[in-house]
Amino acid sequence: MVKRPGAVALTAGALVALCCPGAALAQDARATGEPTVREVSGGFARWTAAAGQLADEGVSLDVTRPAVRSSADRASFPALGGSTDPAAGTADLRLGGAARFDGPSARPLVLGGLRLRLAADGGGALYGRTVVDGRAAELALADVASGAGPAVRATGVTWAGLRASLTAEGAALLSSWSGAEFTAGEPLGALELTLGTRAAGTGGSGSEGGSGSGPGDSPSGGSSTQPAPKPDDLEPGDLEPGGAPDAGAAPGSEAPAAGDGTPVATVTHATLAPGSRQTVTGEGFAPGAVVLVAIDGDTRYQAEADSDGRVTREFPVYDTAFTGKHTVELTAVGSRPAVVSATFGVGTPS
């Protein structure tokens, strides 16, 4: 029988497409010269906590909005933005909400500003910001390992079976907070990542990697032409932080409180120059509530509401802050979770 090289090549290509869609996408990209990096238009990361040392030490996982906990050991974090290269199997994502660990300590351990990075070699890490020795810092909480490449679709990509384990930094943080001894490599559970994607540069007016009034990325704006996937346990309203200011609200304050204890946030200066200092005040929180302070999406500080449910925090507006509107967000965790924000301008004060 005469061998037909074209048929052999076609069969091999079909097998690659069936068995390894990421590799098939890479082949297509090389053939057409098209870039394979895509913007993330939405989606979620679902974290199922492992039954292990965390449970043995009485530590449980909770979340703050817009993340949602669907059961005692499962939580979903919406993808706020980032990028992915399905052909290479890489991703760099910003996740909404915060992870909160409750346990033997009198105060919960809260990690905001969550970021998930996946590398081409199958490794990766989950990062978060928390307060260490009185200062906000980002650390790698967990190493993330993937057993296989992603499943690639025309408008999305999915990773299943990602395994998370404590890093040395994460183990030291949990040990210091809880008083128990945690070790690097301790399983933290499984992650499932489902993302909607679009071609890079088609995300509307938002910009990737923009710096607000301080370090950190801002979520890219715009909307996808395809609906972004959402986990089954999220309701549409759960993807929007509660208490966000109305689009027509004046800079510097939230909508007025209704007098029923609804949390509100205000700032001292409606407009100020780069290099100045701003102060945010939150009222209506539960007394003793832990409140995270984020500036333009960058969680920098942690405060505690006083006996009247009030928090105040001063922060610098860096010399490099861009001219325009900025947002400071207060996220309360605990029995009465809440997310409120206030806006202010950076420019020449009138």
C-alpha cells in the first residue's frame, strides 16, 4: 500500500488537537503568525479546601464579596482581569474578594489582592496581600501545580485539577497567626479555573497594568462580546461589590446613609495633588470588625472598627499617581460583611 504523507500529517494533527488542545493552538498560531496571548474577560477560580492540617488545627476558610462560599470547604473567586496564553499554558489573573481564615486566633487572617499565576512548566503560585508586622505586604501563600494542560475553547479556557500546597511563606504566616506549626508542602486543596477570553487589545477603554494612586494593577475595562462564564453557585448580583457608589455620586463620598447603620465611606479631600496625603473614614461597620483598605484595587492596610463602628486611615497619594479619578475601598469581614467605596480626584485642587 502506498503511504500518503499528507494523510499521515493530517492524522497526527487531529491527534494533537484531540489530546492536547493547547499544543494544537500553538501549532495554529505558529502557522498563522497570530499571537496566542489573550485578555481575560471574566470567569472564576473555584477553591475546594483540603481536609488536612488546617481542619486539624481548627482553621476554616471563608471569603469576602464578591467572592462566594458555597459550602464549608468550597469558595469561588471571580476573575477581575489579567491575561492568559492557552498555547503556553500560562495565566496571570487578578481575583475578586479576599480569603479569610478563621481559627484559634482572636482575629481572622485576611488575604486580599489575590493573584494567581500559572507558568509554562506546570507550576504556579497564589499570591495575596495581608498585614505583617503592621505593614501590608504581598506574599506567596500557595504553590500551584497542574497535572495537565488547559482545555481550550474559542472564547475561553479551563484548567481542572490544579493542586495547591503551602509555601514556606504561607506556612510561616499561618504559624505566626494561629500559634500552631504549619509546614511548607501542606496540601491546601484543589483549584478549578474557568475563564472567558478575548483577543488582546479589544477590552475597551480600560488599561492593563495601570497604576492608580499607588502600586498594583487596575482591572481592565470594557466588556467581552461573549458572556463570561460564572460558577453555578454565584448569583449575578454577587459579582458586584455591595455598597459601591452610584455612577453619578459626587467625588469624595458615598451615597448618604439611610440612618439604619448601612456602612458608608468618605474621604477628606475631593481633589488633591500628587504627593499629598488622603484620609478615608468608614462608618456603620460592626464594632471590632476587621476592615481592609484598598486603593485602586491594591489592598494596602488593615484596620479595626472602634466601638462606634468607625474606621479612619490616612494614606499617601504617590507622586506617580495619574491625573483623574481614584477609588478607595473598605471591605469589612466577619458577621456583617460589607464593601463600600469613595472616589477622589488627583490633579490641581480648585
